[in-house]
Amino acid sequence: MGKVVEIFGVVAIFVSFFLLEANAEVVTNNTKKKSCDLFEGSWIFDNSYPLYNSTACPFIRKEFDCIKYGKPNLEYLKYRWQPKDCVLPRFDGKNFLRRFRGKKIMYIGDSLSLNNFESFLCLLHVAVPKAKFKQEIKKQTVTVTFEDYGVEVILFHSNYLVDIEVQPNVGRVLKLNSMKYGRIWKNADVLIFNTWLWYLRSDSKQPWDFVENNGTISKDMDRVAAFRVGLNTWAKWVDTDVDTKKTKVYFQGVAAMHYQLLFFDCGEN
């Protein structure tokens, strides 16, 4: 359940960013301001949490529903992120939907993006449980539209952010300098990216046969170096192709202990 703890952490901080971008007030040293250092703080126990019940949320996939399948220790759901010098308002899903009326919010990445996408939908759904929504599932995307508000929340599955193409007489090539789907992504109002895990996958788990960097195709290369090149391709795309006056861009990181289950009480199984 290490993944679940990380998910709640990223969602909490990401929602805090949304609150600030929507001009929500924060209190710093008893003075009302509109910004604060959200990364300076700690996790505190709050008995009023969690903000939603995963078993009652229509967007949580069964394999991620820890409560439904009997996870014994649920105290991790009771923690919220508290910045050191700021008091953040409690997330108000209905107010959020009003502020982002007519907007598109897109998550792009791997399973971490999937988990955050579903958790964010649950935060909105619990605030407006009777609101109409429609869900459209395609090969690479899932789109949920809250019809009463015209708010679209989209998941675009992309493990590397950069492209994988099948080349004749070569095979599947991971193209570290190419990001063709960017033409679709840049039309959203909010973009939330993540990538990393799949750069470490090897053998039968990796979905490519060769890697291309600056026109040179190789059987493999140092994976951290490949990640650096791919991330630079993404960063250059943000700088040159995204209108950041219209579109807010975020990149999610992964904690070092993201996969270390020894840090969590997972029960006998």
C-alpha cells in the first residue's frame, strides 16, 4: 500500500495548488495572502479525514480499493498535508467546479497519474453526488465530464511522455527526442505530468526494442540518462509549445520510498 500513501500525498499538494491558482485565500502569520510555500510542512493527523469513501466512489478501480478488500490499517487516510506557515482552506469540490467551469484538466503519465486522476474525480463527485457526468473510454484516454459544469477531467496514458514508434525492419523504437502527442495535450487548461518508473523496466516488461537519441538508434542505453533526455524533450516542449498564460503545467515526482513496502503496515499478506 506504499503507492496509496504516495497517491494521497500528491493529490493533497496538487489540490492545494489548485486552490491557490483559483485565488483561494491562505492565512500566513495572521495576514491574508495569496501564496505560500506549499512544500515546507508536515503530515498531521486529522480525524475529519478522509474527504471521500473509496467504496462509494464510482471511479476507483477495484484493484485500488483497499477498504473494500479489507486493508486492516486505515489510519493513513487520516493524514493531511499542513504547510509550515500557511493555513489552507478545506477542499470544496463544488466551488472548484464552479471556478473551473468549461475547463479541461488533463493527467498524462503512468499508473501514478491514473491513481491521482481517480482520486481527484472522487473528491469532485463526493461534493456533487447528484451531478450528471459522462465517461468516455478510448484506447489511450479516459474522459469524465461533469455535465452541469462543463468540466472535463482527462487521463492520457503515456508511460514515457516521449514517443514509441514501430519502424519497418527495426521494431519498436523509444524516441527520446519526439513527443507528437503534445499537439493534443497543449489544448488543455491544466496539465499534470508524471513519468519515471517505466524507464527502469527491462526485458519482457519494456514496451520497446530499441532506443533513439539524436538520430542514433541503439539496443539500449543508461536508463537514468535516457530519462534525462526524455524529460528535457518534455521541458523544451513546455517552453516552446505551451501557452503558459492559458495553460497551467505541473510535474509530479515520486518519493524515494515509493516502492518500499517495509515502511507500511500491510498486514500478514
